Amino acid sequence: MKRLALLAAILLGAGTAPAAAQSYHDIADASAEADGFNGVMLVGKGGRIAAVEGFGRADAGNGVPMLPNTRFETGSVSKWIASIVILKLVDQGKLDLDAPISRYLPDYRADTGARLTLRRLMSHSSGVPNQILAARKDPATRGIEMDQMEAVRRYASGDLAFAPGTAWDYSHSNWLIAKAIVERVSGKPYAALVDRLLVKPLGLKDSGVYRGDSGAVRGMAQGYAGLDPEPVRKPNPVPDFMAMAGGYYTSAPDLMTLMNAVLDGNFLRPASRRALTTILMPDQHYALGGRVRVAPIGGREREAAWEDGSNGGFRMLARRVLADGHMVIVFTNASFDYQKLGDLGTALLDASYAAGADGARQSPEH
């Protein structure tokens, strides 16, 4: 495969040695050569970028190379972003995670509205059936827009499949209800709320909420089913009523900035930060909008925020060790194999511990 590769390793911070960044390049470049990795990888340590690099093509049809700040769909990581927005409203006293949702949506069906809470919706333990799944499988319904409460009535108002809190089911319909609540309480469209609560305060440059085909967003990578022998686009339009479930886009540096602010800084109040990372469904490692896992990282068991997303041709992962801020983010846009994506992320994160904070090679236990 002939590959356009843009080497754009960015080293920030005193004492970061070029040799360490080159090792990250070698790991990702080997994946590009052997497996066709086409995307962006970022390794971060202690709040700083150790390396970020683009491989291949962001827009194969127009010969646009992959850049460190290329924008990507985040797929289901949008749910984690939505959880942060909701927790910001909790911090402002506008929402309560454990109040019945009928407090905020009195026009939702009364029987289940009295039993459901935001905490259960956000942890996929509500029992709300995934009615939107079948509709999304029908190509004729993709990208069709409708009022948020109409979408809730159609796709998120079925009889509960189980009592809230007794089981787990990955239901996108939960997030239709959550979005209706947020927009009702704030009086703002969700996209505007993301901009006001996340993008502007954190100084994010390449992030926001899209609707429809993300390919129309400036600076966005195009999603592909594959690039060889010819590029074949694979869009999967996201209607606005599903924005919390899959409508967030970002770049690798922006996502690092957000994750550091949320998991380490004062962006959320301590109680909300704890809620975001407290596992509610242990068999799924699921907290609010995303997972927290203890896994072998850098030679020993470490607890990490563990985010994965996909939509159309886009695949991504983000891993951030909670105790020390070691982080890896990988975005791809050509239907990259999930297992190979995980292997690449693991190799890069392990390498960040082997390199150490100053770029010197260290043993895994350090």
C-alpha cells in the first residue's frame, strides 16, 4: 500500500527527549505499514503532549494528509462528553442525578418517569429498551431529523425491560431522554450548551457537536469503509436528536485537554468527578457515560478511564491512567480493526511508562 504519511511529532515540555517520541512514531508507523493504520495517535504524560502524529490521509479523495489536529467523530465517547455536560448542570444546581425524571419531563409517561433517574439513564441501567437501534439499521431512517420529544416518544418510551438498577443494557434510547431533559432545563440546544460549558471554557479549538454527515465539518477526516484499492466512503449520519449518543467531534489534542481538565482539575466539583468515575455496573466496568477499568498497563495493574467509540468508518480509543495522567488517544477513519486498534493503544501506553517522565528508558515498574 502506498501511504501518505505526515510526520508531525510535537514535543512539549522541558526534558522530553526526541528518542522517546521516535519510539512512539516507530510503534504507530509499524502499525501503518503492517495493518494499514490511517489516523492520529497521541501520547500524553502529566498533562503534556509527549508525541502526536498523523499517518495517512484525512481526505483520500482530495489528497488531504492526516494532521495532529485533524477532527474525528468520537462515536460513543459522545456519551461520556454528555455525562460531563450533565454533571456541569448538576454542579450549577439545575439537575439532580437521583431525582425522578418526571421532575424535568412531566410530559414523559408517568409510570416509568417516576422510576427513572439520570444516574440510571447515564449508566445504561435504566431498563429503557433500545428502540432506536432497529430504526438506525434501516438506511431510510438515517439522518432524518425530528423534534427531541417526538424522538423520545417514538424511540425511548417503551415498557421497561427490567427494573432500574437491576441489570445493564447498552441502550442509545437513554440518551434521547437525557438530551430532552438537558435542553428543557437549560433552555438551550445541546450543541450550544456544549459550546458554552465545554468548548469555550477549556479553549478547545477543534471540538463541537455536528448533525447529519460529519464530512461537511471543516477540518474533519472523512470516514471510509477502506482505502484500497480505491477509497470507499462510509458515512453514518447522526441526527440532532441523537447528538448525546454519537454526535461529538474533536481532535486528539483537544480530547487530551478535556480529559485532563475533567479528571484532574477543578472543572467539575469533587462529587461530580467521583460520580463520573464511580463504577455502577461492575460486570461492565461502566460508570456514567463510559468505563473505568483496572488493567495491565506499563508493567502492572493500573486504573484508567477507558473510552472507546465508533461510527461509520471511524474508530477511536482513549485511555488515561487516573493516578498519574499517562494517556493515549488513537483516532482512525478507515474501519480499522478493533483488536489491532486496541493493540496499538496498549503498545503506545506501555511505551510511555518505559520512556519515563524525562524521556529516559525505564523499567516497567517505575
